[in-house]
Amino acid sequence: MTDKRIDQLPDAAALDGSELLVVDQGANSRKATASDIVGIQHDHAIADVAGLQDALGDKADAAHGHAIADVTGLAATLAAAGIAATEPIADPTYTLVLADGATKYKRATNAGGCVITVPPNSDVAFAINTVVTFRAATAGLVSLAASAGVTLNPPGGAGGSLNFAEEGATVQIKKVGADEWDVIGGTAAA
């Protein structure tokens, strides 16, 4: 392979999050996956962005940080590229909304736990094959609940309300019918 500048390389296809990337950490090269990078906050000096300081004048600090969620349209752009943005669920109850189909990765962070409700298609019309991933990022009990008329199909076939197996458990739901979702990951009947 000949040496090329980064701007001479062809565009990548949509990322699925498993691709290995080279990351510079303190002058050391390290590997990371695309999904490792998605939810992180980054800091940079305004001077590092060509022309930004001139455009802002004295209206902003010379350096600042922000989360991906704070950048208008960035989560949607990442989702369109196949990279799932990370969003916390901080409340004790949460009902999925249509935007969650684009977000795809939700972290339950409420210390007291959380009940995540899957609404009927008549309320929120997710596309068939929509996948949403959840992480129990707290010691509190995290549960999935099906609204009236919604079927959750976990491993083992015992549907209804489901508890995540443990703190750190990751569970996915995939819409397979108008009001039917397959549950993938460690759950137990509530």
C-alpha cells in the first residue's frame, strides 16, 4: 500500500460499530472500535477548528467541551451511518418514542432502577426490523414491560414483563411484527 494523506482515501461504507480504528492517546497509537467512540465527550480548542475563532469573535471561550447529544443533528447523522448514539434513561419509568428507533442504544442509569415500556404500534409506529439496545448501567432493577396488545418474545418464551438479569446486562429488542418484539439477551420473567 502506498502512503496517502487521509483526504486521498476513499469514503468508508456505513459503519456497524465493530470496525477497528486507530486512536492516538497521548502520543501512543491504540485500537478502538467505532462503537467505543460514539458516546464519548470530546474537548477541543476553538482555534483547532479552521475559521471558527474569527467567526465567533469574543463570544465564546477559547476551549470548550460538549457531548454528541448537544450537537444539532449529529445523533441522526451517526444513526444514518449505522453508528448508534448513546442516550441515558435517568427516570424510573420510560416509554419508547419514535426517535429511539434512530438512537438504538439506551442506558438505564437511575440508581433506583427503571421500567422501560414498549408501546403499541398504534401509539408509536416503529418500522419492522427496528432494533433498540438497552444497558442496565445501575444496580437498580431494570425491567422491560409490554403495553396492552404488545408481545415480547424473550429466550425461553416466557413473555410479559421481564427483568434484566443483572447490573451491566445488555438486552436488545427487535420489532418483528406490528405489535411483536423479539427480546435478545439476559432477562427473566418479572
